[in-house]
Amino acid sequence: MGKEAILEFLYGLQMFGIKLGLENIHTLLHSVDNPQNQYGIIHVAGTNGKGSVCTFLRAILMAAGYRVGTYTSPHLHQFNERITVDNCPIDDDELASLVDELRSGNPGVPATFFEFTTALALLHFSRSEVDVVVLEVGMGGRLDATNVVTPLVSVITSVSIDHGGYLGDSIEQIAAEKGGIIKAGVPVVISSQQEAVQSVLLRQADDAGALAFLYGRDFHCENGSDEMKVVSTDQVWTELRPQMLGRHQGENLATALMTLQCLLLHGYEVTQAQIRTAVAQATWPGRLEWWPDTHPPVLLDGAHNEAGATSLATYLQQHDYTKIRWVAGFKVDKDVAAILRCMLSLTLRVYAVEPPVEQPFPCEQIVDIVVASGGVGQSYADGVSALQQAQRDCRAGEIVVVAGSLFLVAACREYLILSR
């Protein structure tokens, strides 16, 4: 089966939509002898920060010499990026082989795209003989396809309103869904949370008999002028200089290091030197990623919800970027007005587009919201044409920001790569 046929089959599974539940994934994994039971797993849920925490964990564990599988979503440029071993995407031949194996062993199972790819990833990690897997939740947690695993440690990053149509209408309901990954007797590391979220997650941990480590209570990050220090009740990590930008990365890094401290009980050891090296080298493309060799400079960020846009706005203000030309596009299920509010005070003009997704938020409506809020906006046919116009419009002291849907970021990033 060629690459195009593989992707046609996988993306064709999206006809089954999003179905929260575990029956299909259990069937798929049982057909290949439950590979998820053959290695240690770190299970990561949350709304924002999951990708950064996974990136730090992968980089540090690899620096310590472990063979690390990582499953994240969505991909930026190619499907294969979702499933990596030691940061190398699954190759096309292996992908084809595993697709055939899972298809032939499960005729008639109406698996969704995410269910099938989750089973495929877990099988690939077993065949690749990894030491540990960093497994990112796709949506929610309790009924997410990844929640068939019993991890060594669970992680819940910052929780905010997102995917409300599937996870609930209140922050407490969403928190309860995210906290559904908490398992009996399995420690859980919890990033900084709103008080309502914190209360839900700590209660779930207590009910499950899971030891909880909470940011701000059991561990924290101290941001210096050019380096960070992370402190827990038992450990101090110093001289940390992340390449990933933004003060919020201090909390993500602290969450990753607290997770590694929990892994010590299972024999996974890393040194301070290995941590410093990995932290300084870890990157997460498309998230606060500068393209400084362009003129004017372009900043890419997948700020697709209000919390992400708030972090982006904070970063821009801290570095005195108050004159931006914003190429913006979103999926239809986002609170676009709330996202726009976070950034409009810094924005000279919004270049509104519809990202290449099945259900984009109409770009004309983006412009309407911007204008109603006192801003200036115009719609464009696609992200590349919007980016090109924003670059032409820039004057001295101005920058271009491409932010919103990660699919928009990917399209613009591909254009920038080809334009080098």
C-alpha cells in the first residue's frame, strides 16, 4: 500500500467522526496482543501545554539514553510526525505494514481515525522495543482512545474551556473529563489550574487513591533573567535555559521535571547535566517560533483558544511587540471573539483567512468581530496570500504574527520553508 493509499484510508475513517468511548480501541489492541502493556507510559492530558510537556519529557529521556516513543496530535506537516521513536517519525513502509495488520485483524470494526491511529502507534512502539512512551491525550481524557493504558504517571496540564460541545459546557465538567485519566495508585502531576479545576482534579485523585503533585504547592518554577530554576519538595533543578520561548514554558518544564521525579520509582534516572542539555535543545515547531531571517520577522504560534492567545499576548507585551499584523484563522468550534479580544490591543490589522480544515470559522465573520471591536480587518483567500500581504504592509518596528489554527500555521510555515 502506497503512502497516498494509506492516508486515504486513515483520513477516510473520519467519516465515523469523533466518538468518545473505549470499546473499539480495546478491540483493536486485543487483536494485536495488547502492545500497550509492554512498556512504561507517561499519559498527558490538558488543554494547553501538553505538547510542550511531551517535548521536554522526550528530549530529557532521550538525553538520558532511553528509547522513547511519542504520540501527539495533530501533526504539523505530515501524518507520520504524530508517531515517533527517538523523535524520528514512523516511516512509510512500517506505517503501511501496521495499517494492513490492523485492518485485516479487525474487519467490520467502525473505528474512528483517532482510535485506529492510537492503536497503530501503540503497536509501533511495541515493535520498536521502546523503553518508555509519552502518550498525549487527543481530546478530554476519560473516554479518549488513549485512556486504555495504565501509565507509570499521569499528567494534567493547564485546563481551560475548549471542545465544549464534546466535553461539557462548564469548566468543572471539562476538568472532570480531563481528570478521567487519573488511575488508582498512579501518581498524577498537575500544572497550575483555576481554583474550580484544581478542586475537581484533587478530588478525583483522592477518590482514586492517586498521589497528586500540584504546581505551586509541591513544585514550582522560578524565572530568572536568563535562566530558570525548578524546585520540588525533594529536588532542585538549576541553570535551565529552555530554547522554547515564553514564561509559560517554565511551568511546562516544571511539570515535566516533576513527572520525571515520579519516574524515579520505576528506575528511570536522569542527571542534572542531561536535563540542562535536553532543555536547551528541545524545540516544538509552530509554537512561538520565530522566522527572523524573513523581512519583516514572522512569529508562528498555534494559539487556537483563549488561554493560548493570552499566553501569546503576554509574550508579545513582555518583549514590546505592540505593533503586529496578525494573520488569523480558526476552526468553527472555537470562541473566536474571546481569542481576538486577547490580541486586538496589540494588532494594527487582522488578515483573516479560513484555515485548510473541514469546518473553518468564516473569515468574513472574523472581520465583522474585529471591526465591531474597533479594529481593522480584511479577509483573504488563504493563509499564504494573507501572509504575503501582511509582509508587504509592514513598516519599521512592526512584525507579522501567524496565529490560530495549527493547520494555518502549517500552511504558512511550509511557504516560509520554500521561500528560504
